[in-house]
Amino acid sequence: MVLNYIDKHGSIKRAEVMDLCHLDRNQAYRMLVRMKEAGQIKQIGEHKGAVYERI
């Protein structure tokens, strides 16, 4: 779902991952970390302003 969202919109924020996947803050963070480690996405920016894009 996250990758499909990025394909349609260009990027995604952690809050959007929380809404899209019905996850809490920590679960969304861990999902994004796993996706970064797997080489699926990259993080642009830091902290509250961070967005994630496909590699």
C-alpha cells in the first residue's frame, strides 16, 4: 500500500502511513525503517518534515 501511494503521489509522510495502514506512530516508524533497510524507499529530510520516496 505504501509503495502504491508513493507511485501515485510521489512521496509519503509517516502520518500518512499511519492513516493508510491503520498503524500507531511507532509501528509506522518501524515499517518505514524496514522499507529503507530493504532499499525500497529513501528518506528526504529529518524529524517532523521527513518524507519518503521510492529509490
